[in-house]
Amino acid sequence: MGGWRSGSALRRYVGEVRGKNLRKGYVYILRSLKDKNFYIGSTVDLERRYLQHSQGKVTSTKRRRPLELLFFQEFESISKARKIENRLKKLKR
């Protein structure tokens, strides 16, 4: 076994393999049909999250319904998806 995987490095590696970082992630963009504003988000379960938005269970989009899903992209991990989400949010300012 290589030295880089000994001790705490190995524990971190095993934790990443078992943890959330290996779950696929999605970035999505919603548009309000009411006020034409956009919402950018990320999730591990796109269908469930869109349903939450549509049912008014998400505070930031609750009063903007109805919503349409304009775009989504799958990423190899939720952490990668969140990085892209944050970059997109900075661009729209």
C-alpha cells in the first residue's frame, strides 16, 4: 500500500468513498412563469427537488410558482455540482 494512503489519508479516502461525495449531483435552473425570474440550485435527486419547488415547499420559490425546469446537468458528485451552482450564481449578478 502506498504511503499516501496510510493513517489519516486512508481514513479520509475511505470516508469519501462511503460518504456523500461520490453521489451524483445535478445543477438545475428554474424559471418562474409568474415573474420570469430564474432560480439556480443543486441536488442529488432532481425529480424530488423539482417536486418540492412545484409544491411550494421551498421558501425561495414558493411565491414564484408556477415554475418550469429550463436546464439541468448531471455531475459526477454533489460537491462538483455545488461548485458549478456557486459559479453560476456569481455570473448572474
